[in-house]
Amino acid sequence: MNIKSTKYLIIAVITFVILFLMNYIGNPAEDRLYRALLTAVAGVIGLTVGLWLVYRNRKDDTHHDFD
């Protein structure tokens, strides 16, 4: 998946908003804004790394069977 595509950006924004709202609304602590932003950014970074790992070998024609 191309990280610069609009499809990825839409998924990243939706992920950020959902994680931010889940942590901001449900947290009674004083630093809830900081924690919510940190969690949402970490979620988007995790999404990026995960999608990069899944889609990095899509065009690779060599198939390795480890059985």
C-alpha cells in the first residue's frame, strides 16, 4: 500500500479520530489530552508499520515455502 495515497490517508485519519476520541472521552485524568494524542499518534504509526510489512512483498515473484 502506498503511504502517500488518499486511501491510506483516509484510513489513517479515521484511525486517529477513533483512537483519540476513545481515549479522550473515557479518561478522567488531568493529562487526558496528552495521553489521547500520544495514543492516537502511536496507533497511526503502528498502522503504517503494519501495512508496510504486509504490502512490501506484493510485487515479489519469488515464493519461499518454509514447510
